[in-house]
Amino acid sequence: MPYKILKKKISVEHKKMIARIKILRGERDWSQIETADRLGMVRSSYADVEAGAKRIDLDKIVAIANLFTVPVGFLINGERGDLSPKRRDEINVIFDL
């Protein structure tokens, strides 16, 4: 019997977090390679994060939030309360809120 790799399904919340990360990367007009370099990651590992093929550990979530100047709560579930007024306005435009 051939070996099967079983992929865990990711939650809707995880998919939304990935979408926010991709949008924030697009805001900066960075490639995955540029973003991975800024995070000290290998491009393939970062690509796995955006593809949902790899779970994101807390340290990486914090690093990504810091890189994009957003609170961790925004990445995880879209909370905007901790954003500065200027950044909140930018986020509202970027995410069409």
C-alpha cells in the first residue's frame, strides 16, 4: 500500500489570518523572498506559511505582526482596537473596511 501524506485541514480562522498576512505583504509590495528574508526565514518555509501547509508558531506570529506594524490580535482574528489611529486608517483602506 503506498504511503499517503495526510494534510490537516486548517480552520477558517487560520485561513483568514493567512489572507491578512498576504494582504499586508502586498501592501508593502514585497515578494515572498523579501518577506522571508526580513523574517529570517527560508523562502520555502515562508511559502508554506502562506499556503497553510505549515502551522505558524507564536514566535513567528509575533515577528510577522512586528514586521507589518500590526498587533498580534489583528493577525489572529482581525482585532483593530490596539492599532494607532493612523495605522487603523491605513488598515481600513487596505482591507476595505
